[in-house]
Amino acid sequence: MSRGIAFVLGASGQMGRAAVAALVEDGWEVRAASRGGVVDEAWPDTVRAVRVDREDDAALAEAVGEGCDVLVDMVAFGRGHARQLRSMSDRIGSAVVISSGAVYQDDRGRSFDTQGRPDGFPRHPVPIPEAQTTVTAGESTYGTRKVALERELLAAGDELPVTLLRAGAVHGPHCRTPRELYFVKRALDGRQVRVLAYGGLSRFHPVHVSNVAELVRLSARRPASRVLNAGDPEAPTVAEIGDAIDAVLGRRTETVLVDGPPPSPSVGETPWSGAHPVVYDMSAAEDELGYRAVTGYARSLPATVEWLAARLHGKEWTEAFPKMAANYGKDALFDYAAEDAWLAEHRAG
């Protein structure tokens, strides 16, 4: 017996693909909506692909049609998208919307937005509970826009019950900006050494796509207005992540640790690097939803590494992952010449 209709917006992304599969398995009739109307080969034939541009309010309303029991939004961003969803509240039973852990700030107002400033790294409590203060809602940064999204949706109250999932560092296949690329490409390029700032102790809580999908599945079953963190059962250090990827590839890389910040922007900096740990408290999801992680970081890595290696085969990394190159810069992550020069100087004393 069907649980009802689930409309998944952003179904072609890494989280959307996993969420569609989890909802289908749980008995939902799923409409998988994306700009390209993508059909994942892993989905069963019962999934109905829908082509829609979520920036087109009329087109989205038409795609939702007479309504759905739950709308899952993987790509909502900012107050405008929240109002778009609220405008259809008479046709949506409940919603599950992806937010971000980037919304948090520490007790001195420091957040991801301030990390580039002197003493700008946030010192969050470990772990960070959902009650921790957030940045001010606005349109200026990723974090402020996610807060604006949250505030507008939570204001809907009983009109539209919404679960907001504050995701950590998302990982798994189909990622457009895979942090694991930093170590996988270096291994495939035959690099024998890596440099890690902050003593290799940086921690940025990851969440695998299957764990996000599990939180979506459980939230869809239990509609309510709430905010929950979304993370894996563990938050490994960046050094532990490098070692875990080495283990998958059957290699061993020498690690040179730097106390303090990176010696240069292209040496020792990784997609997880930070002066202080970012770890999310998952107890609320466990208590309210009965959430139990589907997988752990190390256990999930083989599939991610295999997918990354296949994407890189015969291509420049900037071609395989153009958004990653745009976000981090063409040379910042893999400037081997700068790294070798620093290593030579470092070893010479």
C-alpha cells in the first residue's frame, strides 16, 4: 500500500538521487523533478521523472499539479524559494527541505563567513546543537540565505509543516564538488607526500548521501515543523580521512603536519581545513525520528572513490568537476610545484 505521493525537487543531484531511492523503497509514489528530467538507472520503473525549472513559479506549480503528500526540496535557497513553497501549501501535505550547518555562528558572532578574517574562525561548541545561534537572515552569503529560507518556512507553522535538515559536508557519488577529490586525485597522480595544516586535526562533520536520504525518509513519515542536524555517526579528522582513502586505494602516503594555518594558500589547505572542529549533535534526530545512520564515513568510501576515479579517467579534473574548480580555483588544490618547493625548504631546515 502506497504511503502517498512524494515530489522530490532537485532529484538529479547527489542527495536527490539517494532520497528518491529511499522513498520508493519505503512505499512512496515518487515524482522525481529536475531541470533535465533525469532518470537514474538505479531507480525502479515506478519513479515518474518530471522536467521543471524551479525558478519558474508557474511551471513548478503546474508540475506539483493537484498536490502531493510530501514535497522534498534538495535545492531550496533563500527567502524567495521559501515563499514559493508556501504559495503551494494548500497542495502540499508537508515538506522536507535541505538547509546547511553553515548557518551556525559561535557566541562571538564568528561563522563560516568570517573564516578569512583575523581571528575569524568560529569556535563552536562540540557538538553543535540545533539551539546554537545562527547568522542573521539575509541575501549576502550562503549561510545568511539558508537562514532566510529557514525563517520563512518555519513562519508557515501549521499551514505547512516543514522539517529543515542542516546538512554537514555532504559526500558520496554524483557530487559536483567532492572534497574527497583532494586525496583521490593526489593518489592517482602518484603523490608520495601530503601537507596538512592545523596538525591534521581539522574536523568538518561529513554526512553521506544515504544518511541524508534516511533522514528524509523518516521526516516524511513524521511531518512536523522542526530543525534537525544531518551528519554521519562520526566526524573524522582530515588526517584520518586521508588515511582512510589511502586504505581504499591500497597505498600509503607520508603526511607532513603543520602546526597552525597553511603556510600558503596552495600548501596544506584542504576542503576540510579549519582551525577549530565543526561537529554536529545528532541526538535530536535520534530522539525525534529514531534516526540511525545507514553507513559510516570509512564504510562508504569505496563507492565514492570508485566513482571519482571513473569520472577522472581520461579527463582533466577541471573538466570532470568544473564547479569544484570554480569554487576552489584551478591551481589552489593541486599546486604540486608550490608544495614541492615548500617541502624542500621545510626539510632543509
